[in-house]
Amino acid sequence: MSCRITRCSRCCSARSKRVVTVRATLLRPSDVVTPTSSAPAAPPLLKGRDVEDYAMWRCIEAHEGHKMSVLRSFRWSGGVLDQAYEKCGQVTSEYAKTFYLGTQLMTPAQAKAVWAVYVWCRRTDELVDGPNASKITPKALDRWEERLEALFDGKPYDELDAALTDTAARFPLHIQPFRDMIEGMRMDLVKSRYETFDELYEYCYRVAGTVALMTTPIMGIEPSYKGPLEPVYRAALALGTANQLTNILRDVGEDAYQRNRIYVPLDELEKFGIAEKELLTGLHAPTTGKMDDRWRRFMEFQIRRARQYFADAEAGVDLLDPKARWPVWSALILYRQILDAIENNGYDNFSKRAYVPKWRKMVSLPVAYTRALLPARPLHK
């Protein structure tokens, strides 16, 4: 299931001097390792939801067949690998505190694997959203993808890559969602508007749903569940989409003012009678803070859709291994509360930032823990 990795650096700014930095170091041309991975890339003409479906079925095939992407013969110095996993854990703890707390209930192997995935995603995200983002070109992302291919071929470039290579040797991960996330970063370099929700859905999958596909094989399935894996993966993808839609709604003003980006669908803005230039300047009265009625109706529609994706995700959490349910329920419950905060702000996501108070987070954690222990309904077998 998707954890809180969506658009890592945008959501989690450095908060203290003890921040552990793990920025991506791009390969120099002389360092590029020619990949020999036999896993085929996705057909180039896939768009929208077809991109997600292609990757999901590749991941299900690997999961059902217990196919490891890296041979178990992969070896890296034990001490260095232990240090790499420890660093991955420190970064996860710093930038995804609640989720990290939940990983403490997992087996050590599961927890370390999730940390390794998180760090790779964070490093990938920082290429386009980090301090050196202005220097990143499509060619730089090509080099990062070459490095990914080498990583899955058992040839990691550094110790943090080695942690993910080791994870791919222990769990049935497929390379496709990792490739798709890099493509999501390419979209951020060249695309600042989305005409339709189908276009936006593809973006949400690439930057958030991919995390669900990466982590579900690690978290595992409820032992008593003998049904098909598709419902589990569909629910995981729904949570990724819900989280990313929530990010987008929370950050509308910041994206417009600071980045000249509009992630909400333009055709839906037009349907509610809102012009692009109005969004870029804000649909609230600066003196009174009163929101334009068109924007309120637009946001009500957007929030209903995001909540539906959260509801779709709930059905699959109970199908996860019991040790993995708490962090996922925590992410679901806490992220959904951001939508409540947007409403409580009067739908003003131009001059106010929606956030969940610490006391509410603390109250929600035992609720998530109880929900993880007590499935809502009997599991289908």
C-alpha cells in the first residue's frame, strides 16, 4: 500500500539540524553501467490509466510467482549494507515520522526494505524538487534511469542503491513502477498544466501510485486471504491517488504562486466558470479572506472525489499482512484529515495552509492501531 512518500521534498521540508541528507548523485558519463536487465519497459504509447494497469499486472505477476528481480547471489559488504539500511531508517524517521513508527511493528527485513524504497523515492523526487532542481535536465533523468536499471541488474552505484538492490533480491519487486516514477519526474520538467482528469490521474499514478506498487510486495498479504491479488493492488493504488490528490488540493496556492503550476484539471475549472488567470492570482478577497463561491463549489467537487479514492482504498488495507496494517491505516486516516482542514479553512488554499494539528495526529494513531487489529469485515477467501 502507499505510504507517505508522495512528492517527498514538497511535503517534508527540513525541520532541524539533524536532517540526514541523501541527495541523488547522478552518474558521470564514464560511470554509466550498460544495463542488462531482461525486464521489458512499458509500451511507449500507453497513456492515462493504461500506464497504471500495465505496471500493476507486471507487479502482480512477480508477486504471485515470487520472482525476485535480483539474484540471491548478490553480495555487498555486510557492514556497508547495514550502514546503508541504518541511514535509510534515519531518513524515513526524519521525513515520515508516523509511517516510520508504524514500520517498527514490521519484521526487521520488511522495515529495512520499506526504508530503502522510501530513500530511493526521495532521492528521485529531489532531482526535480530539491535544491539542484534548476540544473536538472531530461538527460540527467536518463542517467538516473540507467542507474536504476543497473541497480536492478545487481550493480548498485553506491551504498544506498545497494540497499534497494538487496531489497529486490529479498522481495518480489518489479522494476516497472520505479521506471514510471522517473517518468513522473520528467513530466514535472516539461508539463505545468493538465487538461483533463485522465491526464492528472496518470501523473498521480507516476508520482504516488508507484509507491503502492513498490511497497505492497514488501508488506505482504494476510495469510488467510486466498483470493486474487488484484483487489489488494487496486486498493493500494487508490490510496496513492487519494494522497496525491490531497497534496494537490492543499498546495493549489503554493503551486500557482511559486511555480506557475496548475495541477487541477483545466476542463473542470472551465466547467465551474473559473479562468486560469483567476486561479493564478487567487480566488479570495485579500481584505476579507472570503472565497469566491465558484471556487467553493469547485473544491467541494474535488474533495468528494479524493474522499471516494480514500474509501476505495479502505477495502484493501485489511488484506495486508497484520504487521503492515498500522502504518497504512495511519497514513490513510491522517492524510484524509487534510481534506477536513481545507474545509475548515473555508476552502482557502491560497492564503492558508491546511494541516493536521499534532494533538489530532496523536489521537488518530490509536484509532489507526485499533482499526488495523480489527478488520471491518471477514476476509474473502
